[in-house]
Amino acid sequence: MESCANIAIVGHVDHGKSTIIGRLLADTQSLPSGKLEQIKEFCKKKSRPFEYAFLLDALKNEQAQGITIDIARCFFETEKSKYLILDTPGHIEFLKNMVTGAANADAALLVIDAKEGIQENSKRHAYMLSMLNIKQLVVLVNKMDLIAYDEAVFNEIVEKYNRFLKNINLSAKMFIPVSGMQGDNIALQSPLLPWYRGSTVLQSLDQLEKPAPLISKPFRLPVQDIYKFTAGGDDRRIVTGRIESGQISIGDRLTFYPSGKSSYVKTLESFNTQINEQSHAPTPIGFTLTEQLYIKRGEVAVKSSDSKIHISSRLVVSLFWLGRQPLQLNKEYWLKIGTSKIKMSVEKIISVINAATLDYHQSKNTCINRHDVAECVICLNSPIACDFSHEHPVTSRFVIIDDYNIAGGGIIQKDLPNLAEKTLSQIRKRNILWIKSDISREERSLKYQHAPALIIVTGKKQANRQYFAKKIERALFNLNKKVYYLGIGNIIHGVDADINQQTRKTRHEHLRRFAEVLNILLDAGHIVVVTAIELDEKAVDLIKITTSCDKPYIVWMGASSEQSLNVNTCVEKEIKHPDTLNKVIKDFTHLC
Amino acid sequence: MDHLTDLENKSIYILREAYNQFKNLCMLWSIGKDSTVLLWLTRKAFFSHVPFPLVHIDTAYKIPEMIEYRDRLALKWNLSMIYGQNADALANKQTYPDGTLSRVECCRRLKSEALRHTLSGTGPRYRLNHISKKYELDSDLTPYTGVVVGVRSDEEGSRSKERYFSPRDMNHDWDIDDQPPEFWNQWKTDFAPNTHVRIHPLLDWTELDIWKYIKRERIETVSLYYDTGSGKRYRSLGCWPCTYPVESTAKTVNDIIKELETGKFSNIAERSGRAQDKEDEGGLETLRKEGYM
């Protein structure tokens, strides 16, 4: 069976997108009978002139306003192929909906009003297409009836628009003079445009190609989830994710980044299909590994024989902003790339680009406004595995979440060095070379009746950390947990005996070694209770990355106003009261 | 890659994403062909398991074969099966068949309201006990934050505006005019307290795709879709007082595919046998804004 091509129709407001689709559906007999009559009747009742656009504007409030608010989809078939047409709004207010429609497209039809000429969104939409990596573009010069089918006007628009497209690295497959209202060159060649010998819109659709899946690119698979349906009597530990590019076979060696852990593909799993020996992009697959690795959603599986992926936490990106609130410098947002989600902030705005005029201005801005396109440096709270946009179109793009919604998107151009990178590459190397036990993490958890966990007790110098941490240890011990207390001091005089007393420079190394020791204790399956003076967010991050422990339970000893990081609980008063301890134990056991 | 496999791939990816991102996830199962295909896709996505509950809104006016089929599959596939119902409206005879309400008003009470209360846990949930094979009042009334629904964009106008991940506010309302963007397979998986997200893995499927997939995968469907000698069959399933069969002698899945491909129904809307759609202009849209599936 042939596949279905997704075509987006874009362009400035009122240039006639919906009319062209309505006409295309009507002239190819793709409408349910009575639909045309029903809309004509509706217009008569409301004493409005009939428009083909109303066919698509199925929603009440849209008909009232007369503009497309959201994307509408309609299915459409020619002898050669099936199409899903995505009508997108041309009004600037609804750019987010245009992006939603166009991002799913294999190709785009861009409509320009012959009488009004090239307008702001004729350019902005093309710019968005180039950001969205939509390479196939057909330009429809509409409303030719209003300019008496004048060839010179058409040619002028072609020339001007081609010049613009060249600047944004896009090229049009063809320009077609049409009239949606009159049906010229939509499904049928128009006798009123004898000077035009090219395709009609209908013919142009059949000349578009569905972009081939990225099979020849290096293997990339962002881990989506890890399943173990033990309750359903299933012992398989299945790693899932979609192959974004390349192919995979049983026996391939995979490395997961950023952790650097590595193993071999044992089986490819599926339900109600034949047994597979291999698979390729863009299939969502499930597989088991020869070793029980502890890997997490968000890591990217790369074939050890393929080209390397970048691991970075400081990136130069191009992005577009759709959020109602401007994108602020140094404010915390969430970034989603592939299947990972990390906190981020904008460190620097390099330039803001006017998508319609292509004017770059070096920016002293502290924010990026709605519908702006910008180049900037972003900083991530922890490193991600990614490609750059010139290397890979899929694993180089991300979205930004603000106030629970996707508010922007962008592509990664390159990375910048980050201080912690050296530590991270050490950790990766350690993970790659780690000699694994035959006993898995799950087996240990099953035996000990709990997963490994980390409790950090921190606070100001004078706070009673050690007293409280030992109380926690005792309480958990009494609950039959495999628990161990470790103060940072125990490390300083032993493991750290070769480094000098605390200076700013050595503090990082102290912490790093401390975290490495914790990693061993956690790998052994323990709940570890540690104390350290006044840890900040950065120090906790280092511990998290070194130990692969995402969510340490953090107790701050002292007033909540003093704390320098996000904590689970603050203990200020009545430290010795049993209720204080009980509350912490209850809260911790509830979370784990 | 063929079209059905493309569609299957995308739906599976969406289902796995929903399962990962929503702690309290459920799937609406109307017993119809679409949501049954969705249930099958779930088994594919999770390697034969169905790791979240299935919710059916039982109006008490469903065609009996539908309930029999639901419980048979639930036992066979070991489904965590839950149904909800607007017991008040039924007890007070506030329904269309009782002659007290219009069709649309009846849908609102028996479906929209029952759904809203079942999802938010403010109404009773009845869970199938696999040992006694009976439904029991469920003690778990945690609100669902993610709800997987089998709507398709070609069904009727308002559904063509849906997102794959579509937010609903505190009152379960759908703000069609201001939906969040979704692109690059990144969807709305973050949500404010007391709101929830509807997830639509079948958005790109057509009626014909559904039947072709049922054939390819040999999925068991409810007998009402086939002519058993009367020269009639159902094309869309609902409550018996408001759902009419179509003239058709299609006795098998192959017959139905042939019927759709030859264009027998190309001029008749799929839901034309559903009387509530016709009561007011845009009636279904009004219901959908209020939470109707």
C-alpha cells in the first residue's frame, strides 16, 4: 500500500489558503454529497456571499470570525497518492498553530495574494519552514483573477520571492498562478492563463516526494522507557525508543549517552509480529540487552561503531518563541530534546532576527518577544547527548516549556566548553570501563526490599547535622533498611589525605571524591545518609551526576530562609523531638 | 514503509509517551471499532500487556452485545476494567428514552456528566473482579491526569482541530481557540494541578485505515458491525434509542473494506446513524467542548 503525504498550506492572512483547499476538494469530488449545498444554504441564511473556505471552517466560532484559528486536517486522494492537507492560519496571532500544522508536513504550499503581493507572513512562514526543516515548497500566486491574469505581475512576485528564499536557504520547486475563487489551475488547466504551461496545483502534489526515512544516517535512539511487567508474569526488561535514524541488528553493541554505559542487543521484542532480527528508522522498537544496565529515559543509544554524539550543557542555538510571556534571560525553563527533559536558562542573547525583513540586530535585549527568532547561548542544568543541526535534523532540535506549555522551539548550532565537562567525561569513562557484578540492581532491591537511596543532611556550620543524620540512620535501621551513615569528614582525612585543606579550588575535588564513594555505596544497594556543610545546587548536581541518583532526599538544618538550594524538608526547631524525626522518616519512605 | 505501519508506529510512540508521562493514566473504551483498535495498539506498545485501566461509560442503554463483548475481552486479556455511570439521572428517569430530555441533553447527562465524575473520582467507579467476574465499587478514586481517547480527525469537523495531546481545564472544558502548539513529536505532557490531558493516538487514522488494520491484525470486533441476515449493520455504535443501523449486506471485515473502497458510503457521514449529532447545528462540538468523547 502506498503511504500518505502530509501537505501544509501556509501564507499571509486572507491570501486565500482555505479557499484553495475548498476548491481542490470540490473540483476533485472529494466532498461528501450535500456538504457544498449545506454550506451554500448556511451562507444564504446568514446573507453572506458563499466562500469555498467555509468548507474547512467547520467550527462555529471560526465561521463567525472568518479566519482560520487552528489547523484543520482533511484527507484527499489522487490516482497516485493519498494526502493529508493541513490548513494553517495566516494570522500572526496564531503562529503557534501554523507551526503545529507545518511541523508535521512533508511539503508545503505557500500562498501569496497576487494583488497584495508579498506580505510579512509570506516571509515569516517561509522562515519557519526553513527552521522546521521542510525542504519541499510550492508557491501559489493566488487571486490572479483580480489582476486580470497579468503575467508581468506574476513574474515580478516570482523574482522578488526567489531572492528572499535564497537568503534563508530555501528554494521553491515551482510557482503556480492560480485563482481559488474561480478555480484556475487548481484541478484544471486554466484557459485564462495561456502563458503558463506548468503544472496545476493537483499535478504539483503528485510531483512531491515523501522524504525518505533517515536509514543511512548513524544510529540514534533516544530511550523512551524501560519496561518490566513483572506483575503480568513477564521477566523481560525491555528498553523502548524510536529509531530516529539508522538501523539496528541483534548483536550490535550500543553505548548510551550521556552516561556512557554500554551493552549488546540481545533480542528485538514485539507483539503479534514475526520475530525480527533487525529494524530501522523510524520504528518505535523494544529490545533487551545482554547485561542489565541501569539506564534512564532521555539517554541516547548510539552504535559503538557509528559516529560519536556530542555531550554538552552549553549550547549555541537558533530558536523561535511562541510564548505569551517573553523568553527572559537567566530565568529557569524546561528544555525537551528527544525524550529528555532538563532545566535550562538563556545565558546570552546574541542577536534577534526579524523573520520578515531578515534584519539582524546585535542584541542588548534581556528577553525574546513572542514571534521573534533569535540566536542565543543556553545553559543546561545537566549535560545532554545531541547532534548539531548541520549533522542531523532530528536529534539537534528541542522545545522549551514555559508555564506547562510548549512555548518555543529551536535547533542546536554548536556547543561551548563548560567547566564541569572534564568531570563529566571522567564519569563517562568510568561508566564505560565499570566492571559489572553478576548481581543486578533489581536483584539487590528485591532482596533488600528497597531501592538504593541517598539522604543528604546539610545546613549552616553550627546546625546539628550529624546528630540528626545519625538519628535518621538509626530509625531506618530499625525499619530493617540497609542503611549507612557517612560524613564528608570521614572522606577528607582518608580518601582525600593527599589534597590540601579546603580552598575553593580543592572543594570541587573533595566533593567529586565524596560522590564517587557514594556511588559505590549506592551501587551496593544501600540507603546512604550523608552530612556536609551548606551544599549548594551545583554541589548537589555534581553528586547527582556522579551517582546517577536523580532525586536525593535533602534535609536542610536551619531556617528555610537560609537555605541555598531546593530541599525536601527544613528542620529548624525541636530537633530532638521524636515527631520531628518521624515526620522526616515518613516523608522519605513515602517518596521512595 | 506502508501507510498502516506508519500509522501504527506513530500511535505506539504516543501511547508509550503517555504511559511514561502521566502517572494516573486511563483509556476510554467505548467498545466501538476505533477504541478497540486503540486497545490492540496498546497491547502492541506494551508487548501484550495493558498497563493502565480501561474506562467505559455505561449509559445503561448500550446495545447488550456491546456489554457482553466488553466483559469477555476484559477477562480474556486480563484488563483492568472500570465502568462509570450517572446513577442519579437513571434513577430519576432524566433521560431521552424516558421522554424527559432531548437527545443532546440526554448525552450530556448520561455521557458527559458520567465521564466527568468518573475521571475526576467524584462519581462511583465499578471495577471488574477477575475472580468473581462481577463489578465491584472501586475504592481508588484518584483523579486521572491523562486520558487516552480513540477519536479520529476525519470523523467530523470539530475533531479535525484536535491535538495529539489536548489539555482540558478544571471543568473538563476544551479551549479550541487557544490550544498549545505541538511539533517535532514533543507534546503537552506538563499540566497545571486539577487539569488533565486527553491523548489522541488515532488522530491521523481514517475509517478505512481502521478496518484495514482490523483485517491485518485479525482483531476481534463486536458482531453488531456485521450483517447477520437482516440486510442491516451498524457503522457507528452508541445507545440503542439513538443509533440506527445502515443498509448493508457486509458480513465480514473484507466485505466492509470493499464496501468503503467502492465508495458506497463516500457521501454519507460515518456518524449519520447517530441521532444526537443532528439536533442542533454544531451539536457535537458543544458536547465535545464540555468533555464528550
